[in-house]
Amino acid sequence: MNYLEFEKPLAEIEGKSAELRAMARANPEMDVEKEAEALDRKAESMLGDLYRNLSPWRKCLVARHPDRPHCRDYIDALFAEYTPLAGDRNFADDAAIMGGLARFHDRPVVVIGQEKGDDTKSRIARNFGMARPEGYRKAIRLMDLAHRFGLPVITLVDTPGAYPGKGAEERGQAEAIARSTQKCLEIGVPLVSVVIGEGGSGGAVALATADRVMMLEHSVYSVISPEGCASILWKDAEKMREAADALKLTAQDLLKLGVIDQIVPEPRGGAQRDRKATIEAVGAALQGALDGLSAKAPEALIAGRRRKFLDMGQKGLAA
């Protein structure tokens, strides 16, 4: 278990419990189960207290937890007959965005997602989930394919933001993001998006301009990272906690503002504590959303999606 900064007291208690049980395994005559169970109860209580009212900054830390399930984990667990499609037919394949044809509950779909990687080698290969223009152009190609064959689109969002490097800018990063967002608004098939970790800036919006936008309970979704915001406003990245409070980036805040449509609950202690339960909860939410959209005509889907985003912000202004 990788413990976050604010989980250090919990790490000590769970470590002591594990140490007692390890000693008992080495010396079967030792009876430490009662003490270990008492520590387990204390740890469970502390876990509930820690996660009951997480601050926005702590939610950022949880959303970035390396043990949270990533895009590939969801695809492997929820989708059958997944056939990846690569390349933008223009420049290259971008490993930060993966996608292809699949079956979801025996329903043919197109699934697209941002993959951060789960170890040093894969994170470098995936560019930590930060897509270049060719990644967004690949997503556009897949959405075109879905529209042509009448296949629902599912997107899994998990990125700190689009890659801001020189090469990406030279190849039209802003234009690629804008066209991907535009394509989301043009396709006449159901489009459902889930923010499974970080939803950073236009790099997330390019895949999340959907009929139904959902977020995991401890995920975040914002126009900029707290560190980036603090660097711009206060010229001090260490003020990221204040920036996180101001950005209203939590799922709970965004549901109140009408930016998202649904919060998918996570197990106590976050998705990293029970990956299987988290993936199942996302699968159930996706199924419900697709069932609600499947009967709508293409014209109604496009009109409703456009209206949804044109009206966005009215709820917050009225409040």
C-alpha cells in the first residue's frame, strides 16, 4: 500500500497490525490476534474519519494516487473483445490515449481513454497520460468511426492536462483539442464520459463533452491544476491548497454547479483500497447512462448535448 501524506498516522497503525501478525507467523506460540484486531478496528475508524470530509487538496492527492485503477484496468475488466486501434493517420500513434472497438455488456461500443501507466517504464511510454495532438486526432478518428456505424462512445478521463511541449504546439495542440471537443458535439450516438482520476484542462474536456459526464467520488476536474493556478495567481506553487479550495474542482462542487451529472461512489479509503468494487461501480453507472440514452434519435442527442453545454454555468449563476 502506498500511503498519502495525510495517511501517515493510518500507515503506522496498519503497519503495527501487520507486524504483529508477521511475528505470530514466525512464532506460532504467540497469541497476538486480539491486539491485531484492536488495531484493525482503530485503523478502520481512522480511515473513515480521514475520508469523511476530504479537503479539495486532499482529493487531488487521492485522484493522483498511483494505485487507483487506470484506463487499461477498466477496459480489461469491463469490456469484452477489445480491439485497439492506433494512430491518427497523419503523424503518429500517441500511447497517452488508447481506444478501440469493444463490447460492453454485449453492446458494441467504442471506448477511448487516457492512460497514465502503472510503473516507471509505462508512465514514460504513456507520457503520464498527457496527450499530444496525434492523440486527440486519434480520438476524433474513433468518434467518426462510432458515428458512422452507430456505436455508443464511452470515454475514460484521467490526465493532468494535454502535453504542453514544443513539438506538440508545433503540430497544433490547441487546434486538435478544439476539434476533438467539436467532434464530441457533432456525433449522433450516445456519448458517456467518466472522470476516473484527474480531469485536467482542455485535455480532459476534449473527451468529456458528453451527454452524461460522471466523476468518481474522489476524482477532480478543473481548468488548471492547483499548482499551476497558484503559480499564476500568487507566483508561488506552494499555495496549491488555497488554489484547490478556490477552483471548485471536486465532484461534489461540480455536481452542485451543474458541470457534471452524477457522482460514482468509491469504497471507503478511495478507489485504491478496493479496485474491483470501484470498477464494478463505474460499470453499473455506465450501463445506466447508456440505457437512458439508447432510445434517443441522433438529432435529439446532438441537440441535447449542445444545449447542455450552452446552458452550463446558469445553475451556478442562479445560485
